[in-house]
Amino acid sequence: MRQELTLDAFIQRLKCKQLTDKRTGQNVQYEVNDAAQAAFAIFFMQSASFLAGQRHLRQAKGKSNAETVFKLARIPTDTHIRNLLDPVSPHELSDEFRFLLGQLADNGHLSQWYVLDRRLAFSLDGIYYFSSKNISCSQCQRHEHEQGTLYLHSAITPVVVAPEQPQVLPYVPEFIVPQDGTQKQDCEINAAKRWVEQEAAVLRQHRAILPGDDLYSRQPLCEMVLSSGCDFIFVAHRDSHPALYALVDAVANLGRIATFSHRHWNGQHAETWTYRFLNQVPLRGGDDALSVNWCDLQVTHEETGEILYRNEWVTSLLLEEENTPEVVACGRARWKSENENNNVLKHHGYHIDHNFGHGQEYLSTTLLTLNLLAFLLHTIAQVADLIYQQVRQALGARRTFFNDVEALLRYLIFSDWRSVLQFMFDQLELEPD
């Protein structure tokens, strides 16, 4: 059923979620959902001091926007937020990503991310978001070195990408954490395998294509992607695929690799984009090697001949001259995982590498998940909420928008998020598009 793609609708869903509560007895001062909504509010507002400001507002006016906009029954302290969320697994919030992606599809907005005949590309990439020599929990990775033990948190943070779409859509993360029943350290590849298995139904529904860097172009993961009904476009470097490139080089020396070029103008000078592709080549040595399709792209300065860019990929998609540029563009879109996702999360207000709280169980991973949901809600608003779009455009710099919202919510009471946006729209004297 189609529902509103708004913060107000999401807050109601978050308020009604059944979250783990390990407390016993009757002395319950705050609800677990209040803690989740409070943490989400901090990330959505991009302000660590948001709740402190709301406590002052409540003292002055008898209520606050934490209660009216973010629907908290009571504003928990930072300590209560950490204690209440520590037992809550991030998997308890995974359905919210799936729900929001489904609503984008139902409302027609997901088409902005379609690639290769109405498919979705879920770009895979890992990110470190915590490290310490002193603070640790049961979910930490442990790296031993000469100076002692380093405790780390990392995760795969998949995002939906498209070559011509500047925004990315954060999706269900998979955390690289110690696994039950194994003594080995978890790793990015194993986390990717778990993620593909867990999200197989959604991936099949959207006929998913998975772009990723060279780390992912290994046969076990490629086979798992194919068995899940999906396709892949993974970077494949020469030094990590000797058997593959032995064949590619042999065919190239015979002059039998399909090659074609396009001329592009980048606004300053002309470039020559030269594509090569070869189907049905072995991903690795051995009789059991998976057969894949290979392509590369070299971009050169038309006048000087300088090589401006070069990369190569393996894919499960059959390559022809007509579709190779689009396949390559989709493969290149994986850089958006770093630039439009990880970089934004670290340096543009979400501060994911800040230690908001560590806990002993799931706190660190659950807080990151709520932060990703906040990022997703802002991204959805940028494509699905006309008033939000106009206000953001009128204010220019993103920091101006967040500073203005925080100032308004510090001094004025609003009934919901829609009322905040409408107030800003009216005060800016904007006209509906």
C-alpha cells in the first residue's frame, strides 16, 4: 500500500516498532522507542546538542519539539539512550530500509535510479567508523600490532547508485563483527556474502546489479551473487587476476579483442574514450573457474595523448558494443559509495566516525544504523518533497539549512516536520513550483 514518504510517517513507524527491552520490573522511566527516536532526532538534525536545547525549551514552554515533531513521550538523557539501545540489534531496524525503498518504488521516485533496462545497482563498499586502543565491546574487531590491540568497527554500507543521479540511497548495512561459532576474524567478503543472502528477495525483486571494487571480484562471492538471481560488475585488477589477464593479453596480441572509441567533450578539451571487451573468459585458474565477461576503458586527452583514466571490470552481463558503455558507466558509479555516501557521512554533518556511544553489545552498530536512516530520509526528501527541495535550494549551503532548522526548533514549537518546512517556505516567501 502506498504511504507518505515523509519524516512524519517514518517517525510514527519508528514509534511503533517492537524493539528489544531487557529490563525487568516496574521502574521504567523511559521507553526503548523514546531512546531510538531521540538518537534518530540527533542524527536527523545533525546536532549533538539538539536534545539539550529541547530540554530547555520544555522548561520554558511546557513542551518541546522532541515531543511534537519527533513524538518522544519523554526526552531521555544521553546515558539512558545509550543504556536502552545497547541491547537493540541493528537488524531490528533493517525492515525500515526495505520499507522506504519499496515506498520509493510505489510512488514512482525509484525510477530516477534505474540502470540497464529498469534495474537497480546496489554498490558495495566497506567503511571503518570507529577505532580505539582502550574502548571495546563484543562487536569489535581486534587487530594486534606492536603497540598493542586496536579495537575497530567497520561495516559494508550498500547504496543504490546510478551514473547520472547525484544522490545515493543508503540501504541495509552489514556489520563486520565476530561471528558465533568461528574463531576467525570476520572480513568484508564474508559480510558481503551474508548481506547478499539476507537481502536476496529484495535484490531479485529489483533485478539487482552489484558494482564493487577489486576486493569483491573473487569467485565464491561472484557465484553467490549469480545464485541469488543477480548480476555483478566488479573491478578486476591485473595483479589479482593473473589467469584472466593471461588470456586477455593473448587474445589482444592476436588482435581479436573487440575495440571501439567515442569522442567526448568535457567542457575544456576533447577526450577519446576507448572501450575493449571480451566475453567468456575464466575468472581464475583451474578447471572450475567461473566464466565471466571482461571489459576496460581508457580515457585519453585527444590533443596530448595523456591517459586521464583507466580501469577494468569483470561482469556477468553479456557484453556487446551497444551496451558496454552503459555497463562501464554503471561499474564506475561505485565511486559514489565513497564520494556521495562515506564522504557525506563523515564530513557533512552526520559524523559517523564520532563516538556517540559504544556500549557492550550493539550500541555502536545500532547508532550507525539510525544515522544511515537519517541520511536516507534526507535523501528521500530531496527527490520526493517539493517544499523541502525549494527550501534547501533557497538557502543554498546545506549547513545553512540545518542551522536554521535547529534555531527554529530551539525557540518555537511546531506540531510536526511538515509544519517546520511550511513555516520556512512561507517566511522565505517562496512560490509553489
